Amino acid sequence: MNEFKEISMSDSLQTAIQELGFTKPTQIQAQSIQDIVQGKDVIGESATGSGKTLAFGCGIVEHVVPKKGVQALVLTPTRELAEQVKEMLKQLTKELRVIAVYGGVSINPQIHELGWAEVVVATPGRLLDHLQRGTINLSKIKILVLDEADRMFDMGFIDDVERIIHTCPKKRQTLFFSATIDRNIKNLANKHMVNAKKVSAVKMVDPNKLKQVYYNIDKNMKLSLLVHLLQNEKAGLVMVFCNTRRNTEFVTKTLKLNGINATAIHGGLSQNRRSNTINRFNGCKTSVLVCTDVAARGLDIDNVSHVYNVDIPKEAKDYVHRIGRTARAGEEGVAVNLLCDYDHDNFRRIKMEYSEFDIQCLDKPFLKRIKLPAVRDRNFRNNNGPRRNSFRRRR
């Protein structure tokens, strides 16, 4: 039985959803689609992967008219998310022209595409660039979507978002979706939404399916432990999180040197390289994705069996977003934390804010020496412990 048929929407949209293979709405979809299609303002609290793009996409498809200019605007915090949202919306409609607008690529093709688009998915910075150039007209906006709203605040985009919102017509439908609804989101909603309907979906991570563990380890042994675990545990797709781009690159090089099929993704890479990396990982052509928090939120990554935190994030909620990459949709998952002396303050903060987490301490296994890149990040210098002088770079 197709439970989407119980939601009042056009036959063409029903057909598109059916052709995509969706038969039963997720919790956030069941709670929000009807109000969205009816034109109401909605604040949705839902995790990445909960189906919110389809939810607000239904409203866009139902209300945007072909060949009448830009009428729907979706703001996203990252380039990857902008591309994913664009592709999902294109699958929902063959009549509307949907484009993605973001930085890191040439602006000229975007200027050309904006001349015929009805739906624009954009990051705030590049959209402001187009507004300043006069290459986009937002006067006909009917639907404004702020996706991953809490991430917008975290990344410092909120002033840009405010400027964009004020450029849109006051008479419009406004939709906010966020993994967490905090005071900042509520204040923003009070300023820009009218009688907004609030809906909330349970977290996609099942705590009964997620095992969380940690190891106490000297910092110069962290990568030896990581290599050991990756080589000896039966894992599917694995995500390894670091706090900085530099650590991400170094960890990736180390894993490759030790025979582990790893690749890196962080904000310092070109858009094409980041997109190719995600596609290879989703296609199981790469088994280990080493990343900064750019991959913790917003990206459509499924079937992750293990999450490793080589660095513990400063913000407790970032830890939650990281581990939320596994144990999804009824599958089991494991979150492994590698703690040295400089991680304990952050880890203690996580345990205080999320006292319900049961994170078990495991004994360190016997570790063999590993190969290291010639140039090392100072945080992982002398990773193999003793004989430090033997790894000094020759000048």
C-alpha cells in the first residue's frame, strides 16, 4: 500500500514519488508534507537522512509555475548539500528547471542558467554575489527554504541569510529544517515566519543499535591503533573524523601507506574532487572516508558501519552528528573514540551533555609499528612511539 496516496497532492507528484520507489513516508514527511503543500510555514526538526528534501520538495513542485522566473529558493550551508538537494528536486519534476548555485566553481555558467531557472538551490555567499551583480531576481519568490538552519549559525552564515531573506517578498511561504531547534532558530523563525507549524521527527540513530566505545592512548600511538582496528575489525563503509584539514590529509596518507583504501574530504578541496570522493565512497569504491565535520552533516551517505573519532570535536552536538552517520534505518553501528591527553576535556563535555550515552572503555590491543608519511603533522609526530630520532626528516 502506498501511504503517500493518503496525502493530498497532484497525480503527477504522486506518480513521481511512486517512480522513485518511496511507498511509506518517513516521520518528518508524514508530519509536514500536508501542511507544506497547503502553503503553511513549517519548522521541521529532523536529522540528516530523514527525508526532509522530499518533504519541502513536494511544496515546491506543487506551487512553482514553469517559465515564470525564479519562484523557489533553497538555502543550504554546503556545496555538497546544494547538489544533493538539486538532484532530488529534479527527480520530483520534469517540468521545472532546477539549478544549484555555490562558490568554488566558475560563476559564468551559473549566470547563464539563472536566466531560465524556476528553482534555485544555493549557498548564502555565492547567492549574495549574484544579488550584488544583479544576475538573480528574487522578487517572485513564493517558497523560501532554509535547510540545515542550525548549521548556518555554526558556520557564521546567519547575517548573509538575513540579508537574503529581506530581499525576498514578505508574502511567501517559509520553511525551516534543522537537526536541532535551539533559541537562535526560534528567534529567526519569530522574525520571518507566520503562524509556523512545528514538527519534530525522532533521531535516525537508534541507541539500541549503536555501540559506543573509547580507548585511552598516547597521542603518538593514535594512528597505530587506528590502523590496527581498521585492519582487524570486520567493517563495511567507515568514516574517520578529524578536527582539521591538516590532520585529515595526514591520516589519509598514513592509512594508504599501510594498505588501507582511504580517501579524504574537507573544505579545502575543489568541488569536483569533493563530489567525486563522495560518489566513490557511496559506490563502495573506497572503504574509508577520512573527513572533517563537513561530512558529518547534510551529505547523503548510507550504509556506514563504523565511525572513528581520531580527534574529539569541541562541540558536543558535533559528536552527535558524527556518530549519527551510523546505526541508521534499523542497521547496527559502532562509534570508536581514540582519546589522548588533549581530547579529554572535549570528551568530558560530551558525556556531561549526553549523560544517556553508554560509552565503554576498551583495553588497548598490542600494536605493531606502522609506516608514516615523510612529512607529518605535529599532532601525530613520532606516531610509532620509541626510536623517535629514526623518523626525523633529513634536511
